[in-house]
Amino acid sequence: MPEPFDLVIVGMGSAGIVAAEFAASLPIRVAAVERDRVGGDCLWTGCVPSKALLAAGRAAHVIRTADRYGLPAGEPEIDTGRVFDHIRGVQAQIASTDDAPERFEALGVDVRVGAAARLDGPHRVRVGDDVLDARRVLLCPGSTPAVPPVDGLADVGYLTSESVWEIPRAPASLLILGGGPIAVEMAQGFGRLGVEVTLLELADRLLAREEPELAARLTDRLREEGIRIEVGARIERASRGEAGEKVLHAGERSWRAEEIVVATGRRPQTGGLGLETVGLAAGPAGTLAVDDRSRTRHPWL
């Protein structure tokens, strides 16, 4: 019978990667399971692509406003297809070096990619046809975009902060639904690359969790850069316009663009983890109750 692992890590996004690297420095047996791609949200749909987009946008903005520095300003020639190729190139470089499965295997971690992991009772993790016995299990399943229940939105079609990086080039115009950090980053990044952007936020201001004065200054800056910002916009339905454009409606108001991006927050991805096999259940928001050391009521989990 195989010796139990001291630690099995479920998910190799940012949290799982850090945990695996640290655990590998200890004299313990470690396994890490990733059903999709090592790197998770940060590499594939979050920090890396969004910051690469912002860097490209900033370069375009500097050219456009170079007269502030005593240099000739001009409108840059922008091919967003090349920008997206650059973003994917940055991702590929990190995926083949820092986040490569082989790097963690070289550190002594038993890495299993391509199969979903789920609890199979106390101290047991099922990975495909295999069952791993574990003294401790660390769940790092990440999160998924939260999509509001807008009538007609699914039929019209939309992008999220994940799927937006799969398109070959930026659309000519965007409606971004949301006013948090993800929505604001994408609004500025795409706007500086010449995309006509409208930001639609339900609350009475952008970045509702941030310091009000700083959020107000950022809002002013976005408007100066040509971003259309609409607050208090309770989107009720989506439809198609006569020319095929996508339209969002809030009462008597409506906005239209080539594409919609939904950036209204994220939800923990706790479904399908087999929590019921150890007597646990996620709450309404998808979260698990944990103590001050991030443990469930089972000390091993």
C-alpha cells in the first residue's frame, strides 16, 4: 500500500503554487493536483494578462500625451491583434519557466495535471481513478466570474474577465458591466488602446470599497481619457440592435457596443470538491467556514 502523502494540494493557482513551493522545502511528501493549467487565474485570466494590457495602454497613452514632457505627441498606430499576441507571449514565457509543472516536480512535488480532484472521505482525495491518502489537504480551488441575472444577457452573449483574453483582438467598442478593480483596469487598458468604452456601475460611484477621494480622482482621470462612466445603472435586460450591436437597458436608458464584458465580481469555486463526503457544505456565497488558521472544523482540512 502506498505511503500516505503528508500534504495534498488541490489547485495550482497562486495559492497552490506558493504552498507547493514552500511545502517542497520541508521534509514531507507533497502532491499537487490541477485540473486545468498550472498558474490559475493570476497567469491565465487575471494579473498577468491585465497588467500586460495596462502596460500596452500606458505606452500608447505616453505617445499620445508626450507633449507633457516637451516631446512631440501623436496618435499611435495600434493593432490590438499584436497587443493580444504580446499578452499571450508573456503568459507562455511564465508558463514555461516559473509556473512550469516540471519545476515543481524537480522540487519533489508529485504534480498531477489534467484531472479534477475531489474529497473521497476523510484524508482521501480522488484524482481520476486514483485515490491519494493524505494526512492533510489544502483546498485552493480559486474563483469564477459572478454573472448577474440580466434578462437576455446569455442569449446576446458576453465576455468575462476570463474569456476576454481568448479573443484575437479588441472590439471597436465595449460595454463593461461593473465598477470594481477588474472593470476599472479593463476600462482604462482598452480605452487607451483606442476602444470606445462605457463603464456601467450599479453603485453611486466606482470602486465602492476604496477610499472615496482616491476613487473620485481616478474616476475623473478615466473621464478625461474618454471613458464614459454611468453610475446608478441597474441593468435590467440585454438585446440586439438593428445593426447587430449588443444593447444593455436600464429603465429608459440604454447603451450599445460591439461587445459586452461582465466584470461584476467573482465567486469561490467550491462546487464539485466532494465536501459532502466529509460532512461540509459551502455557504450561500460559496465560501467555507474556517477558523483563524483557515482550517475547517476538520483540523486536517
